Amino acid sequence: MKNSTFFLLCFADPTTGFTNIPLTEANFEIQRPYDVPLEERYGFQNGVRKLWVYADDKPHDPNSHTQPRTEVRIQGLDYSSGVWQFEGYAFVPNGTSGATIVQIHGASHGATTIILRIYEGDMRYYSSEVVDTGLYDKWFRVNLIHDVDGGKVTVFIDGVQKFQTHDQGPGDLYFKCGVYAAPANISYYMESRWRDIKIYKK
């Protein structure tokens, strides 16, 4: 009888131990270029939210000097303490590059706690560390856990922990997803699609 060694790779569900917070459409505020109708940058059909923007679009507010965006801003669930989690399934078409597809807005230092951008099909923390690769043209599950009191953020892609970092300090915090152009090296057209968006807390 031969000895065999088996390796079992276990994937822990990142939502275990969290409570799902029910969402309604009132929780989904859409930010888009201020001078175009909503339907020219956003669609919602068969449970899929499609968000797109162009590099020469206006910002979301006439008084803003930020880059163009079409984003879902999770409304009514801002937080400043505790452990919170965003979950959603994302799809980024080939060609979209230099676009933030999910972020936690707010921090003591700077405007954001974490930004996850797609560059050439790879996901990066801001413009630096690679979080995951080869994400074009397929649905992938994103779980973003923010332990405010512990000062850390953890990223899971398809149920696997891919990245962890210190946050930027507490603040008025909330989740966003969609497409938000980076300051440089962006494609002219940027798009992401999202479905099954959920918010959890401990």
C-alpha cells in the first residue's frame, strides 16, 4: 500500500460571522458627470449595474475638480467604527485601464481609505502593489473588509485573501464602486459592471 499525501486548500467565506444589512434602491446613489443624463452613463438591467465614463467627461459636480466618474455611492450606511464589509461581483471589460472600480471613501489622512484600480487587467492598490491579475472579461467576487478599530483593510478576490493593509485613520467612511478615473494613464473609455452588492457588519 502506497503512502499518499493530499493537500486540501480551504477557502473560508469572508462573510462568516458578519450580519447582512438589507439594502434597497435608496441605498444606491449614482454619481455621474454632471452634464449628462443618468441613462447615458448608467444602466440597471436583470440585476446588473453597468457604469461607464469617458476620460474627457466632466466631474460629478460643477464645483469639483476631481477626475470623471460614474459610481455607486452606498448611501445611508456611513460608518466611523466597528468592522464593515462590502461584497459584490464585478466585471471589467478588456480595454478599461486606470479606473478605480471599488473604494472606501473617507479617512483621517487623505480622501480615501483604500482604492482598488484596474490597470491592463490587473488590480492594484492605488497605483502600486498588485492585488490580483488577469481580471478582464470575467465575473469575480470582491470582498472588502474594514476593521476601523483595528486600523486594517483586507481584500478577498473570489474568496481568497489577496491583500491587507493599514487604513488611513478613522473618518466619515462609506463604500463606492463603479469607475473613477485615476490621475494618469487612463483609457479613454472605462466601464465596470456590478451585481449582488451586499453590505455586512459585525
